[in-house]
Amino acid sequence: MKKSVLKMLVFFVTFLLALVIVSRIMNKGHDNLTMEMAPATLPLVTMVMDGVEYNRLYGYTLDSDVSFQRDTVTVLGEARDTGFVVDTFGQEVVGISMEVRTIDGSRLIENNQIKDIKIDNDRIWGNIVLKDLIERDREYSLAILLEMEGGGRAVYYTRVLWATGFHAAEKLNFCVDFHDKLYDKEAARELTKYLETDPKLEDNSSFHKVNIHSSFRQITWGDLGVREVSKAVPRFMEIAEQTATLRSNYVVSTKEGEYTAYYMVEEYYRLRYTTDRMYLLDFERTMTQIPDAGKMCGNDKLLLGITDTEIPMVESEDGNVVVFEVAGRLFSYDVESNKLAVIFSFYDAENADPRTMNPQHSIRILDVHEGGDVEFVVYGYMNRGRHEGEVGIRIYTYHSAQNTIEELVYIPYDKTYSVLAAEMDRLIYLNREQKLYLVLNHVMYGVDLGEKTYSRLITLDQDEKLLVSDNYKIAVWADGEDIYHSTSLHIRNLGNDSEKIVSVAAGESHSAFGVHGGGYYIWSGLYQ
């Protein structure tokens, strides 16, 4: 009886949540936007430890589920304190406050105005001291709230940890020192003891990806002559007494005669601290050239420079238009006219600061028409524009003839980009009839963008309950107690919005193991 009541309660809560989400989808009015994207306006907040800046935080303008804000962890000092700095970028900040909650966000522990601040041009230096209401060795959620002139508000999240023996400063300083020495080959000789160079594990043929097994030459940038354009600010992803994981994102440039090429770079460190020395357990660096539309076309080829060999790319049925994404920029290439167009990017020559270069979003190509029109989706954190500071899903149409983009729908989301990305990997598909299929908060929806109606197709109480083909065109889900003993299989062709139901005789059940979207094939097992 209790189990039945619990199931009904879970179903009811899920149903209410679904109604809220989809009402936001269908009621979020949108205009046919073809205007220029507004510049970024929100400040940045960066934590400070012993004078070293780390954990760069981006502002949220809508309420966010605190329990999913786990991208960084800030280690407090012995006095339960931490420094921070606000880069205002000319924005007038009129008030700074903070909130401390339990890690799941369920209980408010402390909230106060922050008055220990110092203003230096476009930077505000501050210090936070928490009360003795928190426990050692337990993570909490810290939110820093900025009030802007004119009534604007942004919230910046990080986990905080009050602990001893974590050697956070030593680990942070090691990463900063390691990074800085890579630009100086003589100084970098000291780093060879941390490397595990092995040509059998790394071919050293590209600067796009290097790691702890790469050659000394590759790790120290070879003969590229790189120059750091934006500062590498490490962020603690995880930390324990001995180990820590850190990442940083930044931009470098190289000179080729009079031409300057720019590259987005991400570094990853996995460390282990001992009283004798620091151990580098893993190191990876990814370098991706930022495409310059004016330099990419040459001798009937697209010159992408240093980048991944696997580029997200979709071509029209007649093969005349190729759409591809690289370094957070979406391009359309017309083969016949040899013309290249930039369809979408948060950054450009006039908007290229750390806010617009924030990589916490993705672009996915949904469809490419023969005339050059393109449907695509941008999902994650919105770096600038009218949804700046929000996490959401934006469905766009690119009109080739006018070289403009139109926002078809915007769906706000109350969790982080990493959570949303996992759901978009499950399913996001738009067919030619403007019917959108996606998964949000474990519910699969079908949304008719033209009619502005929706249907709730399935609640995914088990992750394996939904199977989707590689091309996202075929979706299969099961009815029954669990995925292994279903009474029927729903086979939905999302391309033409048709559905078949495969049932079994009484006393039998079956389960789907895989699906292929070409002609579709379902692998299943039959049980008695």
C-alpha cells in the first residue's frame, strides 16, 4: 500500500513539473528576431586565494536549482573566509550580498550584505567571512548576489568547503606555475619530472590535443610562438586531502607574417599532493583554432587550421550547402558560389572578452535545406543577447537569402549546462513539419512549433527506457513494469511523426536492446 502511494506521489510531482516546463515552452512568447545580438552586460566574479585568482563564475539572471550548481569548489581559509573580485566591465554595481545554503539548497544557513569591499577602477575586491554555522569537511552552496544600477540582478554560484589539510594553495600554485613555464622552454625543463612521455601512446602529430604522454616539444608549443591573449584562470572541479582536479580555459595567438591567428585552449590537471612532492597524475591540453571567415577558403578547400579531425557537419540533400561548427562558431558554405557565411557565434571581433568566450553551451545542426536555409539549436548558458545569464534551449532558423536568423522558440531551464547537455544527448530532433522532439527532466515531449501545441509522450522513470537511433530519427520505448519485461514497444518515426506499437501475447514480454535509424531495425528479446 505504501509503495503504491509513493508511486502515485512521484507520478503526480512529475506530472506537475511537466506541466510547468511545457507551459513555459508554449507560453514563452517570441518574436521573429533578426536583430543584432546585444553585447554582454553582466560582470564576472572570480574567487581569490592568497592573491591568486581562481574559480571564475558567470552570473545567472533566472532562478537556478542550487543542488546542480557543482562546477567549482572554493576552499575557505581557517577563519571561514575567502576573497573575491568582481570585474564590472563598466557595469554599475550598487549592492553585493551572499547566501549560504546546504549543498542541496533545501536550507538557508546565512545571508548577509558584503561590506568589506574596495573599488579599483572596473574591479571590486571583496572578502567574505562565514559565521560559525557551518561544519568542517562538509560542502555548502555559496551564492554571491550583485545588484546593478537600474534594477538588474545576477547570482554567482560555487560550492564552498571549510577544511584543513587539503593544501589547496599548493595545488593551485602548482597549476599556475606549470602553465606559465610552458611558454619558456628553459624554465619548462623543470617540468620533465612530472611528464610520462611515451611515443607509443601519443603520436605528436598535432597540437590540437597534447597530454602527459606527449613529447616535451609538443607540450611546450613547439615552434608556434604562442602568446597568451586572455588569462588562464584555473578552477577547482574537485578537491580532497591528497588529490584535486582543475581546469582552465583561455585564448592564445600566433603570428604568421602580418596575420594573427587565435586559438581557444582548455587545460586539465589531475594532481596528488604528498609531503615530499606534488605528482601530476594527468595532464591534457586541447587547442582549437578560431576560424577566420576571410582566411578559410583557398583552392576549393576549407582551411580550418589546428582543430579536431571530427567536425560536426551536415550537408543539404543536393550536396551544394555544407554547414559545420568549430570553436563555438556555426558556418554555412555554398559549394557552387564558394561563399562562406557565419551563421551564429556568441563572440566576434567586437565581442571577445571572457564572458562571450564562455564555453558552457553547444550548437547542434538540425537540418540543412537545399536552398541554404538551416535549422539549428543553441543550448546551455547564454553568453549575451536578450537571454543573457540564462540557461536554456534556443531553436533557430537561418534564412540564407537574407543572411539572418530567426528564433523559433526559447525554452528556459533551471539547471546547469552540463545537466542540460546530458538530456540533449538523449534526444533533440526537429523534422520538416516543424515538430520538435526533446527530453527535459526525464520527460519526452513532442512540440508542434507551428500550432504551438505539445504532447507528453513518456516519463523516463528508468534511463534505459528510451532508445534513440544515432540520427535521432527513430525512438523506441516500452510499456510494462520495467524495461526488461515490457508488454509492448512503441516505435516512433520522428521524421514523419508516425508510430507503431508491437505487442506480445498474454503471458509473454519482450525488451528492446538497440535501434538503428536507417531503415529501422529493433533488436529485442522475447520472454515467457
